[in-house]
Amino acid sequence: MILSEDRQKLFAHLLVDGLWGDEIIDFDEDAEETVIREAKRLIESWVKDQGDIDNEVRQKLSKLKRDVPEGSAEWKVMYNKYYKEEMSRRGHK
């Protein structure tokens, strides 16, 4: 999944506003920009990691001995399987 920088910033604001509004996190208004910047950094990291995983999975699929056409039912099943394996290997749930 690719998210533009503007979309990532929007999600960071929505995340921080939601957590603050629900009183899950608390911070001084002076620290708001720092908190939003950290939330954006985490979102950027997540987006990059998802892209890396997608690339890894696609490489595995392209190296199969038999040709599995992208978008086919078999390709989707194998993509999901390899994706879950890669997520697990990286310590994600």
C-alpha cells in the first residue's frame, strides 16, 4: 500500500486527535507538533515496511519454477501465504 506524504500526515493528525480526544494519551498543547511528528514517523515506517514486504513476496512469486499469472486465484492464495510468512518472519502479527 502506498500512501502519499499528505495522506500520512492526515492519518497522523487523525490518530493523535482521536487518541487525545478519547483521553487515551495526554500531552501539553506545546508538545502537539512533536507527538504528531512522531505519529507520522511511525506511519512512514509502517508504509515502508509494507512496501518492502510486498516487494519480497512478489520476488518469491516471480522465482517460482512454474508461471503463476499475477491476479489469478492461485497467485492471490500464494501471495497471501507468502505475505503472512514474511510478516511473521519480521515479527508482525
